[in-house]
Amino acid sequence: MLRTGRPRRRTSRTGVDWFLTFLRVALLTLVIVGLLAFIWQEIDTDNPFARWANPDATGLTGAQFRGLIVSGVAQGCMYGLIALGYSMVYGVLGFINFAHGEVFMVGAMTGMITSNKLADAGLWESNFIGSLVFIVVVSMIVCTLTAVVMERVAYRPLRGSPRLIPLITSIGVSFFIQNASIVLLGPAAKAYPDVPDWVKDKHTFMQIEGARILVVVVAAVSMAVLWYLVEHTKGGKAMRAVAEDAEIAALMGINVNRTIVRVFAVGGAMAGLAGILWGILFRSVIHTTGFLPGIKAFSAAVVGGIGHLGGAMAGGITIGVAESVGPLLILEPLGVSGVSQLRDAVAFAVLIGVLLLRPAGIFGERLPAEDRT
Amino acid sequence: MTAVMPPGTATAAAAAPVPPAPTRPVLARDWRRLARMAAVGAVAQIFIALSNMPVRLDERVVVKPVLSLGYLTLLIVPFAAGHRVGHQIKREGTPVHAAGAHEVAGGAACGALAAGGLSLLAVLLANFDLREPLVNWSPMLAELLAFGNSTSFAVVIWLLIGAAVGASGGLMRLLGPRTRRAAVTIAITVAGVAVMEPLVVDLAEGMGLEALTDRLYARRGGLEWVSALVLAAVAGILAVLGRGRLREARNRIAVQEGAKRTRTNFGLILLTGAALVILPLFAGKLTNELLANVGLFVLLALGLNIVVGLAGILDLGYVAFFAVGSYTAAVLTAATSPRIHPEMPWLVALIFVVVITGLVGLFIGAPVIRMRGDYLAIVTLGFGEIIRLLFLSDWLSGTFGGSQGITKIPGAGIFGLTSVAGTDPRRVFYLVLAFCAIAIYVSWRLERSRLGRAWMAVREDETVAEAMGINTVNVKLLAFVVGAILGSFSGAIFSAKVGSVFPNSFLILVSIVILVVVIFGGMGSIVGVIAGSAVLIGVLGGPKQPGLLAEFSEFKLLIYGALLIWMMLARPEGLIPSVRRSRELHQEEMAQDAWLKGQVEDDTANGDTATAPAT
């Protein structure tokens, strides 16, 4: 049995423990049986085991499989970028900034507005890269401001209160931003302007769309920059110190408030970047855009081990791939119909599964002792 | 006056030190504070104007012909800014200056600057076209802002209005406590009667008092200005005469103990119950529909109150139980249910509903119960969404109808005596009332039971509770199951009332709305939760159900979000707090008070309270 990463408090096992063990075993069995059925089905579609599991199994072609993996990785990179914000804020303040997904949505909306204005002016077509850099910068600035204002208005007055209170407040903030977007910008989905062919079309290189390559490259670069910022600059050192112990950090002469604002700003900027990437990839944005990616990004942060920068990215890719491949890989061979509708459910199931099997995430958590209860 | 710090103002105080002068000339102000207040007010004004609230609500008249709800939403901001700018934090050691003319001057300046946001907006509206991203950037808004005149008129008039309203906000600080209370009573009465117009008209018709309402309300909605004045006068007189007595009576009840208190409570409950039984007989369809909706949310909120309020588990997927209850009842009673259609009587189905929802509660609860609070919140949210997605999926559409849902659900039959369906809101209301009574009784008994005390102990400190010999896992799991079952009642009634269930009735936002209701009313307080759902669901409306202010339906979720933030910042214990919960939340302040009074000799009390964030 996998270790749960937490020392046993009781020696006797209660009913809940048995139930949890049962759930873990059931989950693993489901995954293993599904995978086996899939492999059988790939080897030979008429295999009796595969037939038994799902009478109309078809299997996947290599190209389909590669397409799923690539789209999962690209989506996962975006989740990873959003997850960085969750992870950093959780590391420093010890609460889930539920509204972080809405910052991402604000980024996507800002990108939509700016790019449409640029398209009206004709700059979008004539100088695509330049306009892209421009909308990224604008969106990062707007998102940074949103995150900082959010911290100042809603979270700073609540510092030091019972931990559920800032969480409830952040739910309120999330709800507010979503509905503010409805009343200001209207409830309909809004489109990004058309992108050049090299972004849309599949390239000869492994038949991948340019947009997906772009997403992965941008995510990798920004990840590297962030890693440098956190690990090798004075401000980053202050962030890590505050995450370790805010009081001691304050005693060492670190301005805790400024550091926390900086954490929110960096998280916001990353979310803004992710918002633009989302816009380029899906070219449509609506007020609920932030909700599910936000939850999934939080799952990614947990899966990777909260407080871990690399973990957030790895978790993001894990979640992205799992939700794109999982339904077809595990559920379809088991005879579940209409599996693509269940991709969100699969993403949540991954979160629940990870918390059941390994609550500290893949790489373990980096949290101050008092938050590890 | 002791040094009570409202929560949330502590850091504001640190950021903006109160000037030390005890008495001040009119123009000596804390200009930074004023500028900040005005900037916040101006942004709020522009946001409200661009959210289309004024235009949409302009149709709803409060006092005919001077004031519509649309203008009211614009006037509230400068008033609040003008009032707030004179706010002083009373703390030991900082001198408090007396209120004087400077309050009015400051209020006027702040109000004018805040309303200046609208002046700016009027100019922008006239010169730019931003209709592309901002859907409400319309000539209608410009017209509303300018009262039908030119742009320059709008600029001047809003500065003037802002100054006047802000000054009156500042003036509120000059009034004595009794006068202020009377003024607030008058405002609330007039606004309340205007808002409750459909309700009052409906009730008056039932009792044959049309003459009264004809006189009170103008034909196309809103109070007549004469009747508004009369109402204000009556409310004022009543406030001056009766206010002290009401408070006295309340205090008298509060100090009663033991059997006497129980008897008074019993009497009060009996009176309320009788009123609720008799009232619907006179009320029309609209009132009963409204009451039934409120009742459904009271049921849900009472269930969530046990989970969040008593046991302190933040369950964001509470809608899952509502959904399971609805779907179970629908599948068991409806003949049109796709796969299984036993067509049971509703009451028999209810037994299955309770059993199944209890099991689902156990199933969802068991894996999450060991997680820390915030993970638990997200995971329950995930479960809530998974359950909706399962009901929606093609995979289970053979049983639950997928996105088509289950329709033509028969009403709830009670022992063959009567059938309750959505076509008769009065019967629905009585059914809801009966279940509310059960839920209230259950909550009330549980709160005072060994289990309830265990819940509260777990809420306050899980480790200590465990050390005291409470089996925290089982106790929390029980809270989950009890909450689930109360929610499932609401679901079963909901499916019988509406006659159909669709996955889209069970979005996550339903959970959030219930959470807002519980938090607004007061976590852990039964009366608070009931009052919370009456005010929020009754006036603003539920996720899909219209309230008294049907015009607000576009904005109610926005308001719910803002309310949630504001409640957490300003009054986390809720409207009608439970005594224990508010003590818990204000522990530090109480310790501080006690320390200042010299009741606590130990210096550590001071050390504990001095953990304000470093600035």
C-alpha cells in the first residue's frame, strides 16, 4: 500500500480507515483494469477481454494518441502557469486564493479587448508578434493590478483570522469578479481575432499546431524566469523566507507586507500570461473561463506538492494530460459512453485520487510547520 | 466607551493615523484619507453606472416621482463615502475629536469628489465610444446621468448632488444616537415598504384592503410622495416613542433564565408559527410562491448551517445533496423516468431519499473528512461538480435523462389526503413549512446535545477536541450526513414543486448562494440563518427564483459576491450571530478589553493581542 505521507495517529483502524483503504484499492483497480483493457484493445480489437469490457471498442490510432498527449501538455502548461499563483500564495499566506482563476479570466478578457482593438487598427495582421507581445504586457499589467488590489482590499485586513475566513472571502471575490465581468462586458462568449496560419495550422514537425508549441515554449521560458526570480534574487529570497516563517522574516528586517504584495503580483502576472495563451489557443473567452481552469490549476498545485514551483508545473502537465487522455484511456475501454463529457470529472477525480493516495503531492509540500496540520 | 476595534479596521487604522487634535477647524482634515475615500467612491460610482444598474433599475420607482431605485444606487455611494470619511477608530491612547462642522465639510468634499466620478463618466460618454468592450456604454446612460439635459449640466449637477448627499452623510455623525436611530428607522421603513410593494399589495388584496394600497402606491409602482411623507412621519414618531421599549423588552428576555426563558421562547415560536400558518390563507399566489422559495432555502441553509456553522467544515459542494435528493425523488415518483420508474407515493420515496442521500453523504464525506479545511472545501466542490456532470452525462442518461432531465414529476401526495404540486404555491408552502419546522427542531436539539457540543469543540480546535476524547472523524462525518439529509428534503420538495429536474438547476453557484445565506445570517445561529434566507432570497431572489426586487435579477449574484466579501471583512459573525460563534471570532478583542479594564493581570494577554500584522 502506498504511504499516505502522514504519521498514523491511531493504532486501531476505524470504519473510515477501512472505507478509505477500500476506496484507494477500488481507484487503483479501476485505473489498472482500464489500462489493461486499453492495452488489450490496442493489441487486438477482437480480444475477448476487451470485448467483454466494451463491446464496441475501437482503440486509438497513433496519431490520435499523440494529438491527445500534445493537447494535454499544452493545456497542462497553462494550468501550471496558473497553479504557480495558487502555490506561491498558499506557501506564503497558507490559504487558497480561490479568486486566482478569475485573475486568469481577467487576463484572457484583457487580451480579447486589446487584440480586438489592435485588429481594428490593422496591427494584428501586419505585425502579429509585436501585437502579441503588446497584449501580453498589457494583460500582465492588468492582472498584476487586479491581484494586488484584491490582496489589499480583501485579504490584508483578514490576515491572522481563522483560516476559513480568507478562503470564504476569496470565494466572494471570485463570485464578484465573475459577475462584474457579466455586467460590464455582457454574458456572451467573446472571440479573439483570427490568428495567422502558422499558429493555426499543423506543422510538419510531429503534426502539432503552432499555438500549442507556442504555449509550451512560453510556459517553459516564463517558468525559467520565475525560477531565477525566486531562487536567485533578493526579492525571491525574501519570498522564501516569508513562506518559511513570516514572523522571523519580519524580525530579520524583511518587509512582509511588501513581499506578500510581490507574491500576489508575480502570481497575477503569470495568470495574465496564461490568459493570453488560453485566448490564442481557444480564441474564445467567457466569464466562466476562469472557474474550471482555476480549480484544475489548484488541483495541479496540490498534485505537484503545494509550495513547490517545479511541482506546480509538473502537476499542471499531469492534470492536463490526465484529463485529455484519461477518459479515452481508462473509461472508454470500460464501456462508459460519451466519455469526452467526463473530462472535467476526470480532472477532479485526479485531485481526489492524489489526496487519497498521497496528500502531500508528488514532490512533497513546502509549508511552514503550523500549516501542515 | 471601551476600546472595541471592529475587525478589519485594525490595519486601516495603522495605514491612516487619526490626527491628534481634539477639536479642529472646519478645513483641517486628513487629506490623504479623504482623497483615498473619494477615489474609492468615484471608482465605485463608475462601476455601478457602467454595470447598467441605474438604467435597469430606473424603471422601479421608490418614491414617485422623485426617486427611482436606479438613482438610489448612485446616491448611496457619495452618502456612504461622506459618512465614512469622518470615521474615527476609537482606541485607547488616541484622542477622539468631537464631531463638528468639519464632518459636514469633509463629507461634502468627499461626496462631491466621489460623485465626480459620474461627472467624468458623463464627459467620457459624450466624447468616446467604448461600446465595443463595455456593453452598457449607451446613450441611455448618458441621458440618465444628465437628467435629459446637456453634458455640462450633468457634470455640474453630479458635483452638487454629491456634495449635498456627502454633506448629509457627514451630518449623520452630528446627530445624537437617538436621532440617528430614528433617521435610520425612517429610511429603512420607507425603503422597505417601497420594496415590499408586490407583497403588501398581494396581502392587502387577500384581506380586502385594496383601498389602503391604492392610496399608498402609485399606479405604476412606487410610493406616492405624500404617502412616503406620511410613512416617514409615522416611522419617526414610532421610533422616537417606541425604540427604547423594544430594546428593553429584548434585554428583559435576554436576562431571563431557565424555565422562564424557555417559556418565553416557546411563546414567541408559537406566535411566529401561528402567523406563518394564517398568513398564506390571505396571500395570493405571488406571496406564497415567494414564501415557498424562502422556505426551500431555509431548509438548505439549515442543513449547511450544521456542516459549516456548527462543525466548521466548509462544504462547497452542498448542492450535490440537493441534486441527489431531487433526482432520487424524481426517479422514484415520476412515471416518465427513463429506466427505473416505480412510481412510488412521495412520502415513501422520501424514505429512500433520506437513505440514499445519507449514503452519498457518507461516501463523499469519508474520503474528505481527514483533509485540512481548505483542501476539503475544494474537494467537496469537485464532488459537487462531478455529481452534476454525472447527471448530465450520456453515460447515465439512460437513468437520469441527461440534459433533458426528468419531467412531469407528480406532486407530493400526503397520505392520499392532498397532493402538493407547483400549481398551488400555498400547499407547497405548507409542506415546506412543515419540513422547516422539523429541520429547526432537529437543529435546535442537536445544537444543545452532546453531539452538537462535540461539533462546536471540533470547530473551535480539532486537536483539543480530540484530546478531550471526541472521535473527531465520526463526529464530522455525522455532521456531513445530517446536513446532507436536511438538504435532500429540500431537494425532494423542489422536484415535486417544479415538476421537473435538470442538471442545470444544480450548478455550483447554488452552493455559493446557500453559503452566502448562512454567512449573512450568522453561522451557527438558527434564527440568523432563517432571517438571512428571508432577506436575501425573499428580496433579491435565489439562483433561479425571482425575489421581490425582480429587477435585480441580473445583479443579484454580483451583490451576493460583494456581500460575502463585505460580511467577512466587517461582520464575520453575521446578521444575527450565535453568541458562542461571535465570542470565538472576537476572542482577541475581548481579551484586549478585559486587559484594558485591568481584569487580566497577565501580560501574555497583551502579547497575544499584539499580533497585528507588521507594517
